[in-house]
Amino acid sequence: MPKEEMPAWMVCDGIISKMRDELLSQAVSVMHEQLEKKRISLEGQLPTLDEGASGQERDAFLLSQIIKEHKNIERQFGEYIEHAKVGHEDLARIEELQRFLLELRQIVMLSDYSKECEGWLAEAEKELKEEDPAKIMAKTMKKEGKRQELLDYVMKSKKFMKDGVFSEAERKIMDEALKITSGPI
């Protein structure tokens, strides 16, 4: 089936799936950077994974643990920063912790956006009668402000642009969906 004949919901499915996969990939990439910089450390064994677990399963497990614990981490580091003495070494440590907290927030945001795409996919796939992919995206985006924020982020992301995640046609659909949501549908 040529692209021109592809149902609009399938076009949306492809775009949203790319967003989900790329956002998750970026979250894992930031997580790996933090592991390499020793800002995140792994202590002990990963209890739910056996020796044959793939790197992807390991990453998914670690990401879920970070997401689960991020509020505790932020609280503990925030308290440390608040009560730290203001010596030269302490300032360097505080700056390092603040950089880590920014990266932690980015991991959480990217992961949340990726999860948001799951529900978005399910809704877009129900729009079998609509023939305009931008209208499907806009209609299913209108229901929650987070999706508009997500799409806006993706469209402005230099990483998405640099990596060429979306074709020009896909970017036009996404841009049109954002324009539609700015006005009445």
C-alpha cells in the first residue's frame, strides 16, 4: 500500500510510535551518561533480572527504579544542598548535585512523555473514519494538555531534528496538529 493510501490513523500511529521510542531512547541515553559520570551508582545485584537478561531489559529495570525513587533522591539532595557548608569543595559538590538533579528531571520528563505516547497511540488508533492525520493528532491531543506540551517539546527538540527522526511530511502533520489545537477544531 503506497504512503498516499495509508489510513490516517496508521500515519499517526507511526508518528506517535517514533516519538515514544525516541523519547525512551533519550531517557536511557541520559541515564547511561549519569552512570558513566558516576552520578548514579548501581549497588548490589539487580534482583529481578537473571544473567541472561538483555541490555534493554536491564535499562528498563534501571529506568523504572530511577523513576520510582526520583522524588526521594531530589528531597535528600535538596536537603543536603540546603544544609551544606559554603566552602570551596562544598560549592563544587553542590554544583555537581544540581547538575545531576537537572539530568534526573530530564530522565523523568522523557520517560513520562514516552509513557504518555502509549495512551495517545490507543486513542489515535480508534479514529478510523478521519482521513486527516493532523486532525487525528489534534483531536486526541486536545483531551490532555500534556500531549500538546509533549508535541511542542518534540517539535522544538534539536536532538530530534539532528537525528532526523521525522520526515518532512511527518513534521508538517505534527506542526498542523499544533496549529489546530491553538484554535477551535
